[in-house]
Amino acid sequence: MKGFIGEFLGTAIMIILGVGSSAGTNLNKTYAQKSNWNFVTISWGLAVTMGVYVAGELGSLGHLNPAVTIPYAIFGLFPWSQVIPYILGQFAGAFVGAILVLLQFWPHFQTTDHNEVGIFATQPAITAPIFNFISEIIATFSFIFILLNLGNFTTGLKPMIVGLVILVVGNSLGTTTGFALNPARDWGPRLVYTLFNIPHKTTANWQYSWVPMLGPIIGSILATALKSCLH
């Protein structure tokens, strides 16, 4: 249960702060309206940092991401017995976190006449599914390969390093797809957008959702495989 609770609350905090920054940027009459990409990437970097701190203090390893949990288990870095509790915690935390963002910004959703799914989930700058898929593979490969060299990244100042990695990946490779890097981060909020009667919402774009699901998983498996080979 410690693993589930840590992943649930850590992921929820990450989504509240990360998706909250997206909402603040895109919705009318917020103080952050029309902030630039640096605002988003810095916010997401800090959101991941705080999520890792919370998860670590509550007894999990601060994965917050199936693209960490699954390849770590495949290559013997994490017990298979914990995979399901971790992943359930990640998706549930992302879902609940997105609901809280919806509640926080509800008046602003009402005053914004075109609320796209990109407030909650990722969308590509140019829709080119194969290249979007490759982009997510490369971005997640880079993120996970660096993560693998940090050891236990819930200790000391390492969560800040993780946040800086998110920041630099977002400012570079993330500019093409919005850098999901994490299936739970994308699918949990996308499901909230789908299920709730959000004012002026458009399509949830589920036809694209395979990209932020499979791209990060494949990229992370490749990164972990390379790290294992180097050992």
C-alpha cells in the first residue's frame, strides 16, 4: 500500500501543478494567461520535483510514471510484484489531480470559448503521427537514460535534478509534441476531459493518444536496455 499511496499522491501533486500551469496559460482571465513555453516547462519541471519529494516521503520510489516502472521491472531494477500497485497509483493520481485542476479553474473554463484537450493532455505542434511517435521515443529515451544514472532520485537534492531534466527536455525535444514522457500524465487528464461536461470543450483527440502511451514506453525500454548493456 505504501507504493500505491506514494505514487497516487505524488502523481496527483505533479498533475495539479503541471496541468494547473497549462490551465493558467490557456484560460481567459488568469494572471498567467498567454505565458510562454518557458513558463510551462519550468512549471512542469518543478511539478515533477514536488511530486517525487511527496512520493519518496510516503514510501514509494517516486516513479510517477509507467515509463519508469515498466522498464525498471523488465530489466530487474524493480520487483514485478509492485508494478500493478505503482501503475494503478499513477493513473488514479493523474485522474484525481486533473479533476482538482478542473475544480480550481472552473470559472475560467466558463469564460473561455474554446477549451481544447491540450489544457489537460498533450497535442503535437504539427500532426504527423509517425514523427510524433518518434519524438516521444527520443524525448523519453533521453529522460530515462539520465534518470538511470541518478540512482535513487528521491533522496537529497536529486528530485531537483529530475525537475531540471524535465525542464531541459521540455525546452528542447518537448517543443514538437508537448513532451508527454509519461502515459499516466497524458491519459489520466485526457479521460477527465472526456468524461466531464467542461464548458466549450472540443474533441479529446483519442486517435492521437496511442502516441503518448506507446512512445514513452518504447523510449524508456530502449534507454534501460542500453544502460543494462553498458553494465
